[in-house]
Amino acid sequence: MDIEELRRSDAPVPAPDREAFERVWRRVMPDEEASPIGLGPARSEGAEGAAPDREASVPTLAAQEEAQYAAPCLGESSLTYTQLLQELMDDAQCGWQTYRALTYQARGQVNRQLGALAADQRLCLRRLGAVYFLLTGRRDRRPDRAPGPLPALPDALRERFSAEQALRAKCLQGAQEVRDFCLASLCQELAVRAQERMEGIRRVLEGL
């Protein structure tokens, strides 16, 4: 059956035999480098129309993290983040003292819930203080000051909810921008804790 008969028939045109084609091509063009046309790499079976495999060219997650956190953990190059640490300590201290003061406005279960929120903020402040000391060699000595007059408990909790939301956003941004593995991990942890305190505030309001 010739080509014209194949075209008129319903039978599919057979695919060319690549090996046979290469043998003929090399006899006709032994010096392939001088040819304006090359054979090119053979396609793997079933790969026709598939996107090229870019797995080898994509860096692994470990390589990306190594490049991102190439600086030493809490090394001299991270001193530029001292201001961020101080801001986070200010936020943690404000939250701790506010929750502690609010415990005097509540009794029973609500009092215990507010006490747990205060303890969590106190723990975050201590962790930030430890990292600050490791980075700078200085202890953060801030006075233990009570907050000013507070509104009624529901209004105060609403304000704290907004403050926790802003703190969470700041920590998430820090986790993305900081090029220090220890600081970035701490920012991620603080963001999670802020989210948990937001949930705790909601539960307190449900019990009022």
C-alpha cells in the first residue's frame, strides 16, 4: 500500500522507525556536527506532548532554606533585627500586664482564662528576652508597670483582640523577611501563639 492509498484509507499512518532513520541519516551525513540539522535527543516513550522535566533544575527545599538562612543563627549579622525584638517585647509586656489587670475584673472560669492568657504572654516575653540576650549580650531590664485605666471587660478584650491580630501580622511578616533561622522560627511560634490567644479571647467573651 503506497502513501496515497494510506491517505484514502481509514488506517493510521505508521510512525517512522527512529532507529532506521538514524542509520540512514548517518550514512548520508557522517559529519553531523557540520550539518545545519541535528537529530536531537530521542523522546521517551509516552512523553509526546508532555512538558519538559524540570525536576533537576528546581532547587530542593533544603537547598532553598540553606540559601535563605546562610547567616549564623543569632550571629553578628542579625543585630539589625534588634529593633524588631524590642518591639515584640513591648507588645508582649503590654499584653501580659493588660491580661493580668483584667483578671481583677472577673471571677471563676473567666478569671482563670484571663490568667492563662497573661501567663502565655509572660512566657513569650521571657523567650524574646532570652533571644535578645543571646544576640546582644545585654539583659532586657524593663520596669513592671501596670497599664492605665482599662475599659469594661468586654471592651478591653475587644481591644486586645485587635492588638493580637496586629501582633500576628507583624510576626508573620518577620518570619518571611528575617534571614536568621532562629529569629524566623521564633516569629512563627509567636504568630501561632497570637492566633491561639485570639481564640482564647473569643472563648472568654462567649462565657460573659
